[in-house]
Amino acid sequence: MKKVLVAGAAGFIGSNLCKRLLSEGCHVVGVDNMSTGQHANVEMLLLNEHFEFEERDIVQEFDLRVDEVYNLACPASPKYYQLEPVQTLKTNFIGALNLLELAKRHDAKILQASTSEVYGDPEMHPQPEHYAGNVNPIGPRACYDEGKRCVEALFFDHMRQYGTRIKIVRIFNTYGPYQSYCDGRVVPNFIAQGILGEPLTVYGDGNQTRSFCYISDLIDGLIAMMNSKDDFVGPVNLGNPDEYTIKELAHLVAAGTGNEVKLKYQKLPIDDPKIRKPDITLAKEALNWIPKVELREGLEETIKYFQNQNLFIKYD
Ligand code: NAD
Ligand code: UDP
């Protein structure tokens, strides 16, 4: 039985990935420091006898004999990664280094979740992997953007210096079940607001764009990347190229929740990228991967999931 370590297992992508790996017959060890993870996600996974959970911070060294490592541990919402920016940077660098050392020790493959944020506020559209990006290295988003750029450099140097079996994916905005409604990112915010009948908070004029990928498609991509040949290391973009303005997204979510559309305009965060859309030519060619779920359909599933949660605590 393949033994897989998932760092960030209690989070949105991590819990969905663990669920899929368990359904494919793997033994999964999840680790998480519960900074943005959800206890309910862990409880759901613990129903499977092949899932183990350890509450730990990847910034502290540890060891485990495994065949594969997925590193998803890192707060991903601007609201959370900016709360403790030094911890975000430590997680990105020291945490990733600890997992690289663990993978090297056991000759395990290690996949790093990088991000479309490495392209910053892009001047090239859509963004292919060879685009070097336009990132403000000293702004409030830098702990995340530069943190992830640094992890990519660290992964490549670890491979060049020690022969570590690395894989890097650049994930674009992803949404779906098991994301927390308090997460602060646009899809859970809009859905929670829509369900509660409150105005949807649009930052700036709402004309900025994002391209939203449904979670099941992303998980297919992560697994295809892990299973690809050792000489294909990436980085490879994983995202859905269908691009929407944030205002369009607000209308789709409001329609999906069955409530009247009410928008509340708020200040645009500093360094908020104006446009974003992945060029997925490489993922198509190297992994035979393309996203299948359209936004309307994915939102329907996600809204159903949120409607079954108890939205007791008002999101802020
Ligand atoms: P999330 O916040 O739901 O999950 C991250 C998990 O990592 C949480 O459970 C958190 O408690 C855990 N964590 C954070 N720091 C840790 C540490 N030091 N030690 C152990 N656990 C730690 O976010 P997500 O959306 O599931 O994102 C997962 C990964 O994917 C992140 O690395 C993120 O950068 C990347 N990513 C996500 C998206 C997206 O749209 N969801 C886009 C690009 C990249
Ligand atoms: N956004 C918004 N309202 C919200 C949350 C986010 O208008 O309640 C905007 C945000 O300013 C950005 C886009 O939606 O332009 C996507 O934000 P998110 O935090 O989901 O992800 P990002 O791509 O910025 O990391």
C-alpha cells in the first residue's frame, strides 16, 4: 500500500486530496498545525482506517517513511497569510525545507503547491510558465508571493544539489466543498453572504478578473502531476482558463443562492492583481489534463455544500 504524507491536510485542498487518495487505496498521513484548517475536515477523514492525523507545524523538523509527499501547508487566503506574515514566510521556506529533507532521506517524490501569485500583477495575459512575473517584493502580499517564489527556487536547488525527486504545480484560484466559509477568499465570502441574504462585498470596481477552477479538476491535476515521469518536474500551471470579472462572479453566485443581487463596494486591497488567467498548454501536453467542470456547475455544488453547513458565526 502506497504511503502518502499530506501537509496541510485539514485545509480546503488538502482534505479533498486526502479523500481522493484514500479512495484510490493509499495509506495517508495528514499533518496540519490547524492555523486555517478545519477540525470537521479531519473528523471526516478519520472515518477511514487508512487515514492518520498528526497536529504539527512543518516549521519544526520531523521524520516519517513515506513514498510521496504533497506540500499544501500554507495559509492561502490574503486575510490569513497577512495576519502573521513572518510565520507565512517561515512556513514557505523552513517548512518546505523540512519536507524536502524528509523526502530526500526516504527517496520519496515531493510535490509543492505553488501559486499563480508568482506572476503577481501580470503584464502578460494569459500567463504561461515561462513568464517571470511582476511582483512587489516589499508589499503586504510579498510574504505569500515571494514566499512561494522562494520555495520554487529551493525545490530546484534541492533537486540540482541532492537529486531530490521534485514536482511543482502553480495553482490558480480554486473553489469547492470543504473550504471554510470564514476563509475570506471571494467564492466562500460571496456564497456565505448570498445564503445569509447580505450584500456581496466587491473590492474595487469589480472589473478585475480571475479564472476559477473546481476542486475535483484540481485534484485530478495534482495526482496526474505526482504520477508523471520523474524527469517532468514543472512548474506547471493548473487552473481553469475561463475568465470572469469579480462582478460577473457576484451575479452568478447571487443567482445560485436564489437571492436578490445586492453589491457593497469596498476598498481594493493593495497590490490586488487586475487580471489572471492560466495558459494551460503545458498541462494539456505533459499531463493530458484539462478542467471539465464549468463555473456555474461548480458553484451549484459548492453552494449546496455551504447550505448544509451551519453558518452560525457571521463571517466578517
Ligand atoms: P487552506 O488555508 O484551506 O489550507 C492550508 C492548510 O495548511 C490549513 O489547514 C493550515 O492549517 C495548514 N498550515 C498552514 N501553515 C502550516 C504549517 N506551518 N504547518 C502545518 N500546517 C500548516 O488553503 P488551501 O486553499 O487549501 O491551499 C492549500 C495550498 O494550495 C497552499 O499552499 C496554497 O498556497 C496553495 N494554493 C491554493 C490556491 C487556491 O485557490 N485554493 C491557489 C494557489 C495556491
Ligand atoms: N474579492 C472581492 N470580495 C471579497 C473577497 C475578494 O471582491 O469578498 C476580490 C479580491 O479583491 C480579488 C478577487 O476577489 O480581486 C479574488 O480574491 P481572493 O482573495 O479570492 O483571491 P486572490 O486571487 O486575490 O488571491
